[in-house]
Amino acid sequence: MGIGLIMRPKDIPLSWDRFRKETPKFSIALDGYVNDGPLFDGAGPWANFNHHENVERMATRSTCAQVLIAIRQDLFNCFNDGKEAAANVYVNDCDEDVSLSWFLLKNYKLIENALNPAVTKLVSIEDLLDATAGAYPYPIDLAELQKIGWVFEPYRQFRLDGGLDRKDEGEYLDIVDKVGERIGGYIKNKGKKA
């Protein structure tokens, strides 16, 4: 089965009950696709990683941080069809948190058993920035922010150009892919600065 991304930018957020009724087993919702806090149902399994609805925003980790911890706590021991890792990953956005979460899920073998310092740093910074809507008081001249700015530049430019409003599935997938390529460069210390 493998791990696949289902991009649905026109979908409105679903309830947890509806998500479990309308999606197949081995389905994961990310960052607002389901309008509820983090949830898990082992009968599917189904999972929801989210830090927007029905949570204390400052006390709940960002979606990418939840995903990283879940992977390192054997998520794919459960999300496994007996042959390989198995997950249908549902999203309706292509922002930093979604793109990074998808990268982690798709590349889980890179991080599940190894504490990659670059991945940990990237997720930690994104976690704090996302939880505070970008207002975490990092020093403005912090070199790492320039590197992370480069990683997420395709999304930010897409948003500034009005791309989010078109809600085009292909464009959203393209942004997730472009950000994913840059995440790969960043964790291999081949990133740039913006």
C-alpha cells in the first residue's frame, strides 16, 4: 500500500467521526483536515494530528512536532499493512506545517530510529513559530531563520501571489513537493539562505 498524500484544498474540515466513516483504514488527517485535536483510533487505524481546533494552542505541539514524536514512538508499527508502512494522508493546505509533516511521514525511515539534529532543529523552530503565528521572539539576525526561510520560500511566495485562493490541487501538491525538496537539502546541509 505505501504512504500516499491526498490533497483536497476545497474540502472543508471534517469531524473525527465523519473522517473515520469516509476514509479507509490506515488514514491520517493533518493540520485541520479534521476539526478536532490530536486523536487516534487503533481499530482502523486512523489518526489526527492537529493543533488548531479543540486544543490549548500554546500547550499543544504543532502538527509537524506531533508527527515527529509519533514516528519516533513507532507510528508505523501500527500504520503497517503487514508488508510495509501504510497511510493515506489527507490534507487541505500546503503550508509550512503540512509540508514538513508530509516530508516526515514520507521519509520516516530517515528519522524513526536516528535523532537527526537538522530534522530536530527544523521541527523545533517550526513548532514554536507555528504555535505563535510567527511571533516567537527569535533574534531577527538568527542565521538559522534565514535557512528556514529558504526552505519554506516556495510556500510563502505562493501565498503572496494569491495561489492559496485558487485552491488548485495540482498547485498545492507542487508547493508541497518543492518545499520537500528544500527540506531534503536543508537536512543534508545543502540548503541556502533567504
